[in-house]
Amino acid sequence: MLRIAVMVSGGGTNLQAIIDGIKDKTITNTEIAAVISNNADAYALTRAKDNGIEAICVSPKSYETRDEFNKALLEKVNSLNVDLVVLAGFLVRFLKKWYISIHTELLI
């Protein structure tokens, strides 16, 4: 089973497409371990909660510097023990060992 974290900044329409794909089995052998946003008001966090998925906010406003924010964000992602990080409209520069960036089309 592929464990993914989906990172979002806004409404979460791409997140919803992933959730729907998993539910209707067009995306197989995959589970969303968590949804992470840099925006506490992102509707995507509501979408996650409504679907029983852990919803996490790591806001840059909570840190004095961008480096502190980046470190906290990376620590949170690493703590989830996921196989893949999907950037689904995530508007913060985030590069690590794995990611897929989705902006206009869902390509899975």
C-alpha cells in the first residue's frame, strides 16, 4: 500500500480528485496518510477531515524565519512515514526526495 501525504494551500479540488479516485478505485493500492497545508483556512483541510483523513496545518506565520518554517514542515512530513508527497496546489517551494506536483490536471 502506497502511503501518501497531500500538500495543499487552498480549496483542495485536486485533493478531492485524489480522494474520489481512491474511493472509486481508479487510484489503487494507495492511502492518504495526511493532508498538510500552510494555510489554516484552506478548505482542503475541511475536505480531509470530512473524509476521515488527518488534517495538519504548518503555517509560516507560526515561525520567526522561513528556515524555521521549512524545518518544521520537513519534520512533520518525515514523521508521517509516507512513500510519496503530492503537491496538489501547494504554493510553497518544497523539494525533498519525492514529490509530484499537480496544478491543472491529475496525472496518476
